[in-house]
Amino acid sequence: MAENDIDVTHTIETEVGGVKKTLKKYKRKCTVVRVAQAKGWRNVVVLDTKEGKKYFFGKVSNAPPELAPGEELFIGFEEVPYELPGIKHKIILMTLDGFQLDWTMV
């Protein structure tokens, strides 16, 4: 990932188990690919246009906001402060004004 592909970046320091760690957080725009209504939630698939990857969020609450394919949102990436097998980032789906819709770990 090139540094100029990132929309917003900041670094935080945290302490985990007595060890200080520096974690990076960044967010960038993405595009809604598909929205499907489930029983009590919406399933939303977004495309990270800079990386070409799709991310699935399965528990986006029902409106507001209304979501439609082609709409722009933000995805935020946070490094996970602890060791989990195969998991390095927490990804947060949010509106352009910063309202958190859902999150997942990859």
C-alpha cells in the first residue's frame, strides 16, 4: 500500500500486558457494492478501490443511514494490539461523517 493511497493516518500508543506498543490507524474511502436485507440487519459488501479488495460486514443496523450500491463510505483500519492467529487488523465501516456502522477483524 503506497503512503499516498491513505486518506487519514494517525498513530497511537497503548500498553498491553505491561508492554508499550505503537499502533497505526488509517482510513480511506470505499464504495458500496451490495446491500442485502437480513432479518434484523443489513449485509453490506464494500470495495476498497485502492487495494481492489472487497470486505463483508454482516451486522449493519437498519436505516438510518440508507445505503445503496455506488455510495461512498469510509473503511478504517486499526492494527490489533495483541497477537491473534491470522488476524492483524480491525476494519471499521463508517459513514463519511464518522458514524460507525459495523466492524470486523481480518
